Amino acid sequence: MSSRLQQFALYGAGIALLFNPWCLQLVSALGVSLLAYVSTVTLIPRVGDAFIRRGFSGKDMNKAEKKIIPETMGVVCALVYFICMIVFIPFLFYKYLVPNGVKPTSEVGWMNRERAIASHFPHNHLVEYLAALLSILSISLLGILDDLFDIRWRHKFFLPAIAAIPLLVVYYVDCDKTYVSVPTVLRPFLSRSIVDLGVLYYMYMAAVAIFCPNSINIIAGINGVEAGQSLVLAIMVCLNDVLFLVRPGTTTDAIHLHLLSLYLLLPLVAVTLGLLKYNWWPSRVFVGDTYCYFAGMVLAVAGILGHFSKTLLLFFLPQIFNFVLSIPQLFGLVPCPRHRLPRFNPETGLLQNSYVDFTDTPNLPKKTKLSILLFERLRLIKVEYEPKTGRILRCTNFTIINFLLAHLGTMREDHLTMVVMALQFGVGVFALFFRHVLAPIAYRNDNL
Amino acid sequence: MSSRLQQFALYGAGIALLFNPWCLQLVSALGVSLLAYVSTVTLIPRVGDAFIRRGFSGKDMNKAEKKIIPETMGVVCALVYFICMIVFIPFLFYKYLVPNGVKPTSEVGWMNRERAIASHFPHNHLVEYLAALLSILSISLLGILDDLFDIRWRHKFFLPAIAAIPLLVVYYVDCDKTYVSVPTVLRPFLSRSIVDLGVLYYMYMAAVAIFCPNSINIIAGINGVEAGQSLVLAIMVCLNDVLFLVRPGTTTDAIHLHLLSLYLLLPLVAVTLGLLKYNWWPSRVFVGDTYCYFAGMVLAVAGILGHFSKTLLLFFLPQIFNFVLSIPQLFGLVPCPRHRLPRFNPETGLLQNSYVDFTDTPNLPKKTKLSILLFERLRLIKVEYEPKTGRILRCTNFTIINFLLAHLGTMREDHLTMVVMALQFGVGVFALFFRHVLAPIAYRNDNL
């Protein structure tokens, strides 16, 4: 089947699922996701040239031939995602939107009808959905501006928190749950079953909204790794939702929340798959900061609105590990080069560690020396010493990618991406086990 | 007072108004608007160079010295507007957000508290507000992409309709008022007091959402005219809201709707004033399509959510006139050059009409000839004939700006902008008179 025909078939299938005769929202969501996938696949190759003309392009450093390819394709993903989510609104609320009965013929009749509709419609569900879209759209805009103007770190750090305000307000008026349950074994000591964190809980959620987009953005630099990790993350979080949906005893409220999370995540999986088709090694397009912010925010929003922001961080353990590992370089204890991506060896065609070089600085500051020795002791970096004097010559960069290369040896770029994805998958399985097997044991009343 | 000190004073005043001790939302809205103004004024000069570096720049054609100046400053306006509107949310819902009583200590207690808050909070108001922001943000994104990539006409025409979907869904669930009142004198003939337009009314509102952003975008090309017309439009629509708020007998629902409209429009007035400081003749920055789309959409959203989308079109009469006047050129009856802006005369320093030239095409198509003769008969364009043969040599471009120049003669660029603004003001006064003096007479029961 020609690729054109295939696309038409996929569009047709997507529209058929969207308008499914059973009016099932989850089936419509699958339809929307299919449309999102095929739109992304269709659009990306068409806009590439326009992007390059506008300066959205980059050199692929990890190739023998350093080609210029279009960047910031996350814009296409975010845009397609956003349009699909908007188009989905009437399908999501279909059963409340079908007009009932004949229309009144007097103004008073209309006023009564208005009240009847308003009291019948689940405004709080629409509020959640719109707040989610608003946060995702504003973070995507931030991503575009960052790709355009290279916004300074201190300016862009807090903007996700502003983007999260609608979410937090919605969280407040929807439930304002700010407590955490105490594990059963600890309850006798604390003499209570829950601990209220109050405003700290909102600060925690704002921190999640800041962390998720930025953390995906710092595991970057090799073909497909941004989209690859996001894909695995999104699928694992979807599985988490499905496990809640299928297990007996889940309350109606919890079912609603996990469905909402699925509606947000399925189109993300779809656009990411479409993007990976072109971004997988050897990449024909780059994703840009826009994609990382966008994907991270969708995950954060799903976690916050789905009321599983604590579980969410379990899935983000590789990103947390990478962040902690990066601290010495992010906070200036160890010099941080502009890029910390691994080094391409043109002879073997494989990737190897990139290093921070100290050959020209014989006297390292104490903080640098201590950080390096500590992280080496923890086996997180590799350090090379001058054989005679024992002076530090160079050490690997403080990233999870260099950590993997240091322990697993040089490898081809796509294999490295697969290792990161496999790690993400393993962590996801652990998180699911923790949440669905261990947690119900540790907490007598599992908060469904 | 130095400009720096002045800015600090304005920031201080804005914050003081925002946190006003009476918790009045309208005062907070004024505070937010003040912050929006001073942020716009501070930001625009700082980002100019970065914009030029990224290719957001244009040549000012109506000057002797054709300087390159930064374009697309609407991005700054839209971004400042958006951040201010997000920050405003907690202040808007302050009285519902203040926590009442001590927090519960059991999970059941929390669940009851959750229900109490949810039943107490005006979800429908938050839905309206979020849908408004979503539509405005998505149209701004469309503007940015248009400024970046020059999106094709047929692609960008329908996108505002997608951006309007959240608005229309909210309109549906909030009131679904799709009827128009019949003027008292016509009621005996139609034997009814209202006529239900049903789905046509939604198509009308989608058309408003498509028309407003695009119509501001086509009265363009001279310094300050895009921001100038938007400023007058926004102020006149604000006056319309204020007249509804102060007149006796307005229902609580109507007060809410017109306040919402004010909350949306006041920050627009503010960012536009800030923009005009740099965009006024002789311009130091250009506004870009982003600004036109953004400003037009804020007005459309205010009209739709404020339930005065019909009145809104009265204020847009100059834009409607310009659109009708442009039809022969937009639809290819008369050749349409890339730009239809007036021509700068370097000798006088004044602007004069720009023309469509026919000297090389002796045999005009019949449709072109007819259009030109009709529009000349209506005194909308000026035509020059060859004295001997009577053949059409050239005619002025079909825009309101050329129409004004043809009738009022050549003038300086800023005076022409002022004429457009004065016309917009006159139309606004007429619209207010029509809505607040004539309409209550024509409709016995004025739908407040």
C-alpha cells in the first residue's frame, strides 16, 4: 500500500473511531490519537524546509557527516496535540451536549432551560480539561520562545510555575487534598492515619510542574532520546491508569481522574510515535526544547489532575537520578561545558564518554576535587589520574548518558537510546509494582 | 522622575491595587492592567535586538530613510497579557479560595470537605475564564507561526474557528441562548417575540471569531494603525460594559458577564498603550500579525462570552466596511498587489494613494471593469481614465485607508492613523447610542 493511501486509511479509521456509534469517550480518544499520529507523520516532512529557512536547524554532531537538519519539530507535535485535544472536547462531553426537547419560545422559557443545562453539566470536568490544555499550551509557547531566543535560565525556570497556576487553582476547588497517608506500620507512632501538608503540597505540585519539563530537557543530545524516554514514560503512566481502571473497587471519582489522565496521555503517545519516525537514529529532524517542555508538562498535568503526582515521580526516577548527578555541574562545583553530550568517534562510528578536562588547571578548587572524588567513590563518574603525581586529569561529564557509557562501554548511538528507554521501562515496571502491589499492603486503606 | 523610578512606582502601584484590601476584583483587574502596561513598556525595548537577530524585522516603507526595525512585538503583548491574566485568577476567585475552618483529620472528613468546596465554587465562571484564555493563547500562537512561516491563507482562515471551539462549548453549557429578539414593531407580523436561530447562531459566533482577528489584520500598513484601532475599539467596548454595569435594573447574571468582559479588555487596553508608545509614528517597532490576531480575538471573546456578539459587530463597522471594500481584490476580480499600503512621497513627506495600474493591460476583463465602475459610482475608489479613449489607466487600491486618502487628500502618516482612530471613535459612539438609547425603544423588553 502506498504511503499516501496508508495515510488516508489511517485518517479514515481515526475519524470512524472518533464518531464511534457507541459514543464511548475512550474510543473517541483512541480515534483522536490516531488522527494525531497520522497528522504528525504527514506534517513533519512538509514543514522541514520552512523550518530550516527560518533558522530552526542544527548540526548532528554524532555523525561522520555533520548534516544540517530541521530542529524544533516539537512545535508540530504540540500544535497537532493541541488541535486534537480541542476537537475532542465536544466528543468528551457529548452526552451532556445533546439538546433535549424542543426549544422554548419565550425569554423566560430560555432562562429556565439555561438553568437546567447549567445544573446538569459537569462544569468541574470541563474546568480540569481546559486548565490542562492551558498549562500545556503555555509551556509549549515557552518552549518555542526558548528555541527562538535562548531564554536565560533564571527567566525560564519559574515560568512553568506560572503555567501551573490554573492547574493548582483547579486542584484547589476540585478537591484541595493536601494530605498524605501514613503507612500502617507508622500509624501507632504518629497516632494519626494522615498528615496534612497544607500549602507545602501546592508547592510540591508546582515543583513537579517545574521539574518534569526541565528534567526531560536535560537528558538530551543523542538521536531519539528525548522522544524515546517520553514515549516509555507516557506508556507506563497509561498502564498505571489502566491498572486503576480495571481493578475492582475503584470509586467513580477515581475512574474519572484516571480516564482524564488517559485522554491527556494517549495523544501524547501518538504524536511522540509520529515524531520518532523521523527523530529515530539516524535522525532526519531534531525535537527542540519545545518538545521536551511539552511532553514533560503533559505528564506533569496528567499526574497532578489524576491525583497521582507522588506516584508520577517514581516513573521519573531516571530523570531524578540524572538531575542529582548533574548537580555539581549545574551549580558550578565542577566546570560545565555548553554541551555535555557524548563524543562521537569517527573511526569506530560509536559514541564514547565526553570529559571535563583539567590538564590545564593543575590546582583544582577544593569543592571541585571533593565533588569528583565523592562521585567517583559512588561509581557515578570515571576519573583519570596522572600516573606519577596522582593529579586529576579529566573526568566524565555528570550525566546519566555518560554514566551508562562509562559502565557499559562505547556503543552505537541508537543502542544508547535503547538502553535509556530500557532503563526507563524497568523503572516503570518497578513503579507499577510499588504502587499496585506494595502500596496496598503498606497502606491499609489504599486511597483509590 | 527618571524613567526607571517611574517604572518602579508603576509596578508598586499595580501590586498595591492587585492586593487591594477591599478584595474588589475590578480594582485588582486595574492593578493587573497597570502591571501589564509597565511590563510591556519595560520589555519591548529590551527584546528588540534579539527579535532582529532572529529575523523578526521589517523595513518602514513610509519613511525617507527606510530603517530596519523589529517586528512581531505583538508576541510581547500577548505573552504579558497572558501571564497577567493567569496571575489574576486567584484574585478573581479570592473569596471562594479562602480556606474556611480547620482541616479535617480523617480521609472521610477530607472527602466531605471536598464536596463542600466543589458545591460552593462557581465552576462555570472559571470555565468561561479558562476558555477565554485558551482561545486567546491559541490565536496568539497562530499569529506567531504566521509571522514565522507566512502560513497560507487557506490554512489560517479556519484555525480561529478551532480556537473558538472551547468558547462555543462554554457558551452552550452556560446558556445556549440562540435566539434573537424581534423588534416590537415587527412582533405582530411575525406573531412571536423571539426567533430561534439554533445552530446558525453558533456558526455566527464562529464567524465573529474568524472575522475579528482577520479584519484588524487587513487595516494595516501605516504606523500605529493596528494598535490604534484596537485601542479605540477596546475602550469603546469597555464603555459599553460600564454603561450596562451602571444602569439600574441590570440582572446579576448580566453584571457578571460585563465584568468578565472588562477583566478581559482592561489588560488589552494596557498592553496596547504600552505597545503604542513604541509603535506610534515614527515607529520604533512593528506589531506583526501576532498582535492583530491577539487583539481581535480578545475583542471577539469578550463579545461572545459577554453575550453581546451582535452589538460587537456595530463597533467593528469600519472593519466590515474595509472588508466589503476589499472584496474585489480579495476575490481576484481586480488584481491585488502584495501590499496595498499608501505610497510615501519623499518630496512632501506625506502619504498619498496607491494605485492598481492598468496601463499595460488595455483590455480589462469584464468583471474587473464592472467592479471598478461600480465602486467608483459609489465613490469608494478614484479612477483615472485616458483623456482621449476613456480607457481605465489606474484606480486606487480597495482599502479604507486609500478611501480616506482619496477623499481627504494627502496627509502625514500619523494624521492618517489619527483619522482612522477618530472614525473608529465616531462609530463607537454611534454603536453605544444605538445599543443604549435606540435598542431599548425598539425592543420593549431589553435583554439585559
